[in-house]
Amino acid sequence: MREKAGKAIDIHAHLGDDVVFGHSITEQSLLDGYRDTIVCGAIVQPSLPQFYEEANRGIHDRIARFARDCTEMKIWGMASIYPHFTHEAYRAEAYRCVKELGFVGMKLTPIGHACDPESEDGMFTFSVADELGVPMMVHTGSGIPFSSPMHVLKAAQRYPGLKIVLAHAGMGIMAREAVILAKLCPNIYLEPTWTGVADMRMIYEEIGPERMLFSSDHVNNVPVQLETMAAVVPARELDQVLYRTAEKLYGISLHA
Ligand SMILES: [Zn+2]
């Protein structure tokens, strides 16, 4: 494990071949991308695999192997399960990921999973995350109306003990809605990848560093995200945003 001057945890990284967005990310490309940055830990979730259970299990197993075998930095897993499998299959894979593979969170991608968070299948995913006691990350921004931050209100209110991370914090065009939702619901956290400096400032000023999380979504976005956050968050609070909020939220540690 290499020593670095600053520290950051990337809470939103992908691995594998994505059939929805058409990209492919390998273990080596992640490690190469992080090498000259301050990122020394990452929570890795699947790129969207083909929509059958074996493929979904396969990418989770690959992430678990990466987390186990990586010596260069800390890697943790996040489960992303197609929500239109049967509820039994969905729950079984979520339990396997968290209880057996040690994953620290779950993900719902309304645009990629073709799932409105407010729908029956959408709400079921939150119920399982709540049972398991792990945070649920929800993609927001591109892919509205399903990806509107406000479609998460129902779950945030039904499961007040469940921590929900809005990935991309509304992605610019819906940043205001993400902030309004976070002000309404103390269990909402914001992960502002692809957010510009003005919206980043609004998020920091209105929500504060304890519900704000550093991430990249794509490893080549790390320098841009770091610069944008550093332009907005005062130096004394930067560590909070770069890794302390993540450590507390996901129950992980860069030092353990
Ligand atoms: Zn993503």
C-alpha cells in the first residue's frame, strides 16, 4: 500500500464491460488512473452487465476478487443488481454481496436499470438495502424523469434510517432538486460528479461537508473533481469531503 501526501476515497468507480453505456473498465485501468492522484481507496461497483443473474453475479465476484487481491490501494465492493429480477433473486444476490463478499453498499441506476425509484421494483431495492443496513446510491441527472432526485423522496421518507447517496447530485440541471431533497431529508447524501463549480458551491454551502462525498464515476475524472472541490471547500474541511464522510457513511477505513 503506497503512501501519499493527501488522501481521498473514490466512492463511485466502475469495473467491467457496460452493455448500456458501452464502455469497458479493467482493474488495471483503474489502478493506472489512480496512481498519480491522492486517491488511495475506492468503492467499486459493476459497469452494467448483461441482464441475467449469472452475469450479475459474475461481475460482483470479479469486484470481490479485485478487493481481495489488490495490494496497491484499498478496494471495497458495491452491489448493483438488476431490479427487475424476481424479488427473491434480487434479495438473494444483495445478501450474498453484503454478507458473503463484504460489500459496503448498493446501487440503483434508474436510467440503466430502466427503473423508476418510486415503482414497486424500485421501492423493493430500498427495502433490501434498509434490511441489510447498507447505504443505497441512486444515479440522478441524465435519464429524467426516472433519474429526477425527487423520485427518491418516497424511499427517503419511508426508510428514514437508510442512508441514500444521490450520485451526480442531479448532474447540473437537477442540482437544485438534489439540494432541496437533501434539505428535506437528513438521510440524503450528495456525490457531485459531473457538477460544475457553481453547483458545487451551492451544495457545500447548503448541505455542508458531512453529507458531501468525493468520487469520480470515471477514473480520468479524478483530477477535475479534485480541482472543483478544492475550489469550493475550505482547506480545513477538505479531508471531510475527500474521505471522512465516506469512512463514516460506509463504515470503512483507509487505515484498517
Ligand atoms: Zn456511475
